[in-house]
Amino acid sequence: MNKKTLKSLILMGSVLLTSLTSPLVIAKGFFQSGPDFIAEVFQQQPNAKVLWLTDDIRENAKVILGRPVKGLRVRYHQFDLTTAWILEEIGKEMPITIGVVVTDNEIARVKILAYRESRGGEVRYSAYTKQYLGAALTDNNRLDQSIDGITGATLSVWAVNKVAALALYYHAQVTQSRDST
């Protein structure tokens, strides 16, 4: 084998190795199914419930997300004062599937279940998601604590922030209606 061929093979191997270990390749993925997330959250499997999106709920959700909400209802699971929501929000171009657990009007857990973007997948790591623990909703439907961003993942961070706030808002709607009955 001549030197030129050897250099070409080494270069191609290095490009292949770099592409296989690049964050662009490992950012995407399905990490946990919705049913497995719910089973992990609750000791006993609660039945799925439905929050009907009234005009008021839809309007507040639109403010939180910065866009209109699609659909007539949102499914969730509840046991006592704990609710679990599986919601999606667009990162840059693709939806991110996010599981959010709310207990007593505070976030108890945020977990990225599926990430479809080529960049910004760092939002799925617990080092990032643990920042949401204990977060509550302010009177203007924003998170009451600051969440540190991730360089190169700004839109993904914003998507997780919006979903966390939306889950808190939805939780308040279902627990208020429960308290008033």
C-alpha cells in the first residue's frame, strides 16, 4: 500500500470515528416510553385522566407556550396530589417529548423521553433537568426559579422551560377542580 492510499484511509477512518462519537449523532434518541415513565413515577398504575381544554385554559396555555395549543384535551395521570404529564414542544424544528411530574404545585421531576433534534440533546441529562426540582409557577405563569441554559441548546432549553410551566399550569387546573368538588 502506498503512502497516499494509507493517508486517505487514515483520514476516512478519523472522519468516521469523529462522526460516530460526535454529539450530533448521540443527541437524538428515544430514551423511555410514556407507559414506562408513568410506571416509574407511580407505585400503582393510575388510570389516565383527561383535562379538557376550555377557552380559558387554551388561552393561558397559548401565553405560556407562545403559540396556540392544538387538540381538545390533554391526557395525564394522577394519584393524590401528584400528576404526571407527557407533553411535546418543538425545540428548533422537531418535537421533544418531555415527562413532568408535579406534586403539591411544585415540579418533582422532569425527564426527556424522546429527543429528535440533531443538537442540544444535553437537556436530557439529569445535571440539567434537576434544576427544575421544586420550581413552581408565578402569578404570570412563569417558572419561579432561574434555569441555567446550555450553550448551543437555547431553543431546547426554552422548550423544556415552556413544558415545565405548562405542566404546572395544567396541574393547578386539575387540582383546583378536585379541591372545589
